[in-house]
Amino acid sequence: MAKSYDFKEIEPEILKFWEDNNIYLNIKKKNHGKKKFYFLQGPPYTSGRLHLGQTWNHALKDMILRFKRMNGFDVWDRGGYDMHGLPTENKVQQKFSLSTKKDIISFGLEKFSKECLKFSEGNAIIMSDDLWKLGVWLNNDQAYMPVHNSFMEGEWFLIKKAHEKNRLYKGKKVMTWCKSCETSLSKHELEYKTVNDLSIFVKFPVKDKKDEFLIIWTTTSWTIPFNLAVMVNPELDYVRAKVKIDDEKHETWIVSTALSTAFISGVSGKSFEIIEQFKGDKLLGMEYVHPFSDIIPEYAEIKKTHKNTHTVVLSEEFVDTSAGTGLVHCAPGCGPEDFEVGKANNIPAFNNIDEQGIFPLSMNRFSGMTAKDNDDIFIDVLREKGSLIETSYVDHEYAHCWRCKNPVVFRLTEQWFFKVEDLKEKMINFNKDINWYPIAAKNAFDIWLKNLKDNSITRQRYWGTPVPIWQCENDKCNKYEVIGSVAELKEKAITPIPNNLHKPWIDDVKLKCSCGHEMSIEGDVLDVWIDAGTSSWNCLDYPNNTELFDKYFPADFIIEGKDQIRGWFNLLMVASTLAFDKPSFKNVCMHGFITDVEGEKMSKSLGNIITPSEITEKYGADTLRYFVTEITAGEDMSFSWDEIKLKHKNLMIFWNLQNFIIDFMSSNNIQLKDHIDYHKLADEERFILSRLHSTIKKLTNELEAYHFDNVSHNIEQLYMDLSRTYIQLIREKSVIGSEEDKEVILYTLFNVYFNILKVFSVVCPFISEKIYQNFKSIPEFRLEKISIHDYDWPIYDDTFIDLNIENSMSLIQEIMQSILSCRDKLNLGVRWPLQEVIVDTNDDNLKKAIENLKSLIKQQVNIKDIIVKPMNVDIKVKPNFKSLGKDFGNNTANVIEIINNHRKEIVASIKDNKSFNHDGFEITTNHVLIEKICPEEYVLSEMGVASVYLKKTMTAELETEGFAREVIRRIQQLRKDSGLNKKDVIELNIDGEVDISKFDHAIKEKVGARTINYLANPEKKYFANVEEKIKGKQFRIMFDKIDVS
């Protein structure tokens, strides 16, 4: 058995043990057919090795699943992966230097898809191996994968269901667009970052008004070419301001009243006077001339059919005075809000940039410019036109692609949508019955649902589930067909069905339209979030397998990071509501993000990204699991190497407890009892057994409620109490106690520790397994199960729980520590008895604790008596400057003088538990520092709610007892050094300068001596002998071993 904890040796050994003995599979088999528990794996993306966030996530999942298995549940724990989409495409593009979608087509779409499949499947294998090495037990051999035809059919099933319920439609909308990835993005695929952009103030000439301008402000200069209106708030006040441009010229600027001074004087640095003030509705319909009207011919064409183009329109919702000028530039083709305003005013969405954000030839001077990237060029042209008033850098939130992290733009595109906005209330009602932890997550999800918009479900990419919609190739026919399964496709197709449903193979499949023409598949793929959203039934192989679905659906438990409020949690709810009109999960847990390392924000540029392997190679998988499972639910992780080291150190303490138990049993040659009489237990045993059962009860309740963050710390507190409290309390009894005492100790140690092993196995499965195997190798422990993980979750017994003794023990620990502190001041070890200790306290709980456990205190600190009473001692007071300044401010100096001049009166007030009042100032114990004058015969130690006085005087009788105790300890050590066991009997000789024969009976009992002779024979050669000096007195200890056979 290894004396030290070497995770580098232990963890591979345990993995092999699990594999060789099919531990995981056998446990699943044992629970098959029992109470069902459906865990739905939130699929990690197959991007490569696990990152720290995924490790954190899976450690939490594994803890809950192990708990459920130990409680006899038939756990559905199928693994799963997220495999489609841009991350894989981008990796393959990088590998083969493919910059654009055109490059992919040139490379060959069939070859490209095969490479994507190879990349994602290869990484799935790597990630499954990482999870296994982390001790995570999931059925990854049969993990669900969106790249399989059966999974894609499950997505087609959803599209068909939405179509049948009239919740699938095709529409032209302004969409956020990633020009790097060349695809549209939904709201849940956006990340907002604070950026520092150059904002511009621009003047639009009012038509037919000389030198009169509407002043707008924007942070997106590239959208100015697509401006078709100016928005004002009808309820706000606006002004016409006469602005001095130079000594000879003035202009009239129209801005909001509230921002006129800040903008005209502050930003532009010009003087002005107000000519007229009016409400915003007076500006409705005012026409203006766009600065680029001579560059962009489309303006004139649009104006012919949409008369409100380049006029002022009204909007209360999107115009305020928080920044800018109170007039808002409106480009209906460049944002959903602008699109809605344009639609309400019959102004079209104008935006003709291509998939890469490039302006077309028709934009003349702006042809070839790139949206967002070339903001400076648009600003230069405005300056050239005399339309630019001022520029200023401003920090603001801007949307970025969640995949490539680049800023997005907007495009007017045609997409397929799920109609869900009118389902919001239904989903919010569903959410009322779902259990969320922490509760803040439930509230956040409600807020998200309240703001839910129709979801675009199509993406203009290649590696994904093909949109199962076939459209007629006849331009005059608008018919389309939605296919819900391969069986339906086979029934309706007029060409062969490929073995692989991905693009490009599916593109060759044709259907026959009722008009006589052929139908071709929609060219887009489904949003990758549809993959994840359908996992709740795809994980169960539905709709192809109804048996599993009927048994398990909906999921009992899911857990992911807080970003999934708008991601996976959202799509799961939307998908199951569309498909089944009910939610797909019952219990949701949420954890946070990893934000920083040692206080520094985690980032690649700083080079402080921590990988799981860095941690596991230094400290092991259990240490990592231990660390992450303690982080408060919903809160972000601040990674700390010091915390990791502390957890590893604590695992060493946990490991060493087994060594203590094994050594204790073997050195005392005692047997482990199956049962002990609870009523015969001492207080220390009652305490630790109560702590065991109350902790199991707490852990059971917390885990049943999915409060995953309240587990590890409670287990740690329990084994620390076993190590630092119980073992300290029995330190003397374990050495010089009776055989019955030691049997009780062994039973208590093993019973508590073995049950800790069981509960700790859900957090740290490797060390728990290894310790169990060490115990199992010792026949005296009589352990039969093959693995610690084969045990049931321990059941607490309320009859063992005594909260009074637990609370009392916590309090008397402080008392005993204070007494030991007094002993340290006297330089007197605990083996030397002292007569009394006095505890001066007003705390009723402490008084009760001392009364309940008085005998234990006396035994532990070797005191003959402990008395609770007030000590009438002299005290000194002096000003407490920290509190005086806070309470008295400018009068502090006066109060200090009062304290210094009235010390005796203040002391008297303190003794009467009263405050001292003088010149209108009330002085309390908070305002002074109190120093007690300890009587000469005592030594004083202060604790929070008590003063502890230890009497120094040691009588001759007490001193003799102290010598006897020291001699007993040295005899015990000599027996051990001589290789004697507990049952060996000795004839003892003690030759010392102090007569300790009064304690003859106690010495015999404690050291296993049949006789004691206090005169040594100098000529005799003894079996063992040693000379010791104790407190300056010489002792010679000698004994012979007696044959009692």
C-alpha cells in the first residue's frame, strides 16, 4: 500500500482497473430497469482537446450522475457532440488555405465535406478520451452526433412539424451578417463587446431651405450611403439654432433642446442662439437632400415609389436624448429597428453589400469599399462634401460574430424563419414549472423569452444539416415541399437518395412538382443551433425510436454555462414547443465563465490561458474536479493556482487518514467491530458520528435539489473534522486507552471515513477508488464489493444527529484552544495537570456548551475543574481611534479628551454594562480599547465571547501526576520501539528521582505491566531499557517481556 498520494501513478492505475473490470458498464447494468433518470448532454463542440470551461462543466455533470447511480437510478447518460458549423469549416479552410466560399467551391465541395467530417469525428474521439481521463462516466461509445443521417432526420422532423403548424415561413429581413463567415447570424449568435469607434456628426440640408440642416449622429459611418430617413421623437422638444460658422456665415441647425448646448457649444465648439423651439412632431415629413445624392443613383429610383424617402419620420421608441443630437439616422436596410420604422413609413430596406460586405459597382465611388472596414473613406467623402461637422471617439457596445469574433454588419437577405413571437407567453408559462439553480438563471431566461423574436433558421454555408425544403425550379411557380424524413424523401424523390445527407450529395436529389417541373433542394444549411435544439429527442433516437422517447422524455436534468440562456436553453425550449407543445427539460443548473487567472483577465494575448492538462499534469484530475465543483452556481471562476494547491494539499490530508486508520488497527492488534452501543459512546464519538449523519443528510438534500456547489465543501469540512477535531480529541485515548476504548475508536474512524469515501467518490473518483482498494486488500475490513462506485449512497440516521453537541463542540474548540494558549504562555505541556480554569462569559450558548461537555474539556486540556463565572478584575481603557473618527467626526478630539480624563468613570460604566455619557457624548465599549489586568495567580487568554483564566499554581500532587503521565508516554514509546504488540505483558522497573508509585495502578493499566518495581537491579540485563530526563529529573525505565502462554 502506498504511504503517499501519487496521482501520476494512481489515476492511470484506476482507469485501467475500471476498464479491465467494466465497472461503469456493470453499474449501469445493475440499475437497468429501475427508476429512470434522463440526463441530456449539452453537446461540446468538437474543436479539439477539452478546454477548462468544458472540464468544469463535465465535472459537475459527472457528480450529479454518480449521485443518481448510487441512488439506484437507471441513468440515461448518452454523450453527444456539436459538430456542424463554422468552427469546423474555418479549421478546414485554414488547413487548405481557403479564404472564401468561392475558394471552397473551387477546392471541391465533396472533398471539403469529407474533410469536415474527418476533422469533427477525429476530435470527438480525442474529447471522449479526455473525458474518460477526467473520470467522467458518459456513454460516449454511442454518443449522438449531428453528422449522422439519423440525427439530421430528427432535425427534418422539426422543420416538417413547424411547417404543418404554419410556423415556418420565408421572409426578407435585415439580418446581422458576418462578412468573414459569409452568413447570416441570429440574435443568440451575437456577442457584444465594448469598442472604441469614431462617431460622426453629419448635417443633412433641408430641401428648399438655405443653410438649414438636420443634424444626425452615428457610430456606423458605413451605413450613411443607405440612409433613407431621419427619426425624431414627437414628444421631445427641438430647436432651430442660429449657429455662428465664422465671422461672415451663420447656419440654422435643427437639434433637440436637451442636447443643443452639449452638442453645439461642447462638441462643435460654436456659439449659437435659439431661434425657435417646438415639439418633434412638427418636423414630420420635412424633406432633406442626402449628401451622396450625386453619387448614388438608387435614391431617385426609390423616391419615385416611396415618397417618404429622405424625410423626417417619427419614433418614440428609438429616439431619446441619451447621446447625439436627438435626431437619429435611419437606414432601414442596416438594422432591425430601422427596418421596422421604415416598414411603418413605407420606406424600403436599401442595402446592396454582398456576402463579404463589399459595395457593388452600382455604388459608383463607393464600389469595392467594405462595410465597417472602410469607415474612414465614407467620413472623408462627407468631409469633402462639407457635411461633416465633427468626429469623436466613443465607447459603445457592438455586436460580434460568436464564432470568428469579428464585428458584424447588416444585410437585407431572404431567410427561412420559425414563427415563435406569439409563443412567448406559452414558453414563459412552461418555465414556471421548471426548476432552475440558481434562481437568478430562471429570471434571466424569463427576460430572454419576453424579448424573443422569430428565429432565422438558415445559414449560407456548406457544413451543416441541409434545409429539407425542395422548391420548384420554374420561376413562375412558388410551390415548395418540406420533407420530414428519409422515408418521405424516398417516397417523393425522382432521383436516387445518397447514403450521406450532407451537401453536396443531397443537392442531386430531385422531386417532381405538381406543375410538371422538377424541384431542387434549398441551397442553405440549418443554423447549427437547430442541431443542439433537437438533441432532447435526437439523443433518444426519436422519431425513429419511440420506445426510448416514451420512457424518458422530457429530460430530468441539464447543466451548462450562463451563455446558454440565449443559446442551448433557448433553442431546446423553442424546438420542443414547436414539435410537441411542451418543454424538453425539468431541472436546469447553470455555472459561470472562467474570467481571469490570478486576477488577470484570461486571454491569448496575455498568454495566460490555462488548459486542463496543465492542471492535471501537476496536481491530477481529482484536484481539478475538487476545485471546480466548489465554485458558486452562476458565478464566474477566478482561476487561482494557490487554490489548486490548497485542494491538492487537502487531498493529501484525506489520503493520510487511511494510513492513520490502518496503522492504528495494526499497531494495536484490534479487530474492526460490526456494531457498537451508541449509548456507551463518549462525547467525541457522538460528535463525529453526528457530523457524519448530518453531513450525509445535507449532501443528500443538496444533491437532490441539484445544488452542486454545496457538496465538495461540506465533505471537506467533515473529513477535516475527523482529522483535526476527532483525532485530536482521542490522541491520548488512542495511546493509553483500554482495548474497548480502542475498538470504539477504530469503529468510529472506519465508519465515518468509509462513508466519506462513498460520498467523496462523486467528486474525486480516483482517490476514493484507490483508498477503497487499499482497504479491500486488508482482510480484517471484510469488504466484498469490487469498487467504491458499486456502493449505494449512504443513508443518514436521524437518531445519530445531535446538533447540540455539534454546536457545542464548535464552541468548546475555541475554549480549549484558549486554554492551550495559556499553557503555551506558561511553557507547560498538556500532560501536566493544572487545578482550574475560569471562563468569564455572558454568552448563553457557550455556557451551555461548557456544561454539556465539561468532562471532555477537562480531559483534553488536563484540567481538574472548569468554572464559569464573572471575574472581577481591574481593567484599563484607552481611546479606540478607528471607531471614534467614524462616530464623532469633527468632535473626535473632544471625545478623546473626555476618555483620557474620565477613565475610572468609564471603567465603572463598563463593569455595570452601561455606556458613559458626558457633555452630550455617549461613549460605549466600541469607543475604547479594553485591557484586562489579569490576577497574578492566573494567565489570561481572550476569545471572541469570553475571557479564559488558567490558574498557574501547580501543587506537588499535580506535579507528581504530570511526571507519571510523562513516564507512561515514554514506556509506551519504548514498547513500540522494542517491537511489542498490545497483548504483550511486561515486568516493569522504574528508577526515578520522583516517587510516582501513587499512580502504580494507572501505570500498570496503561502500559500492560503485571508488576512494577521501583528499585532497579543495576547488574541485571533487561529486555528493554532507556534513560530519560523529565523536567530536569532523571528516570531509568526497564522491562522484561513475560511469557504468558
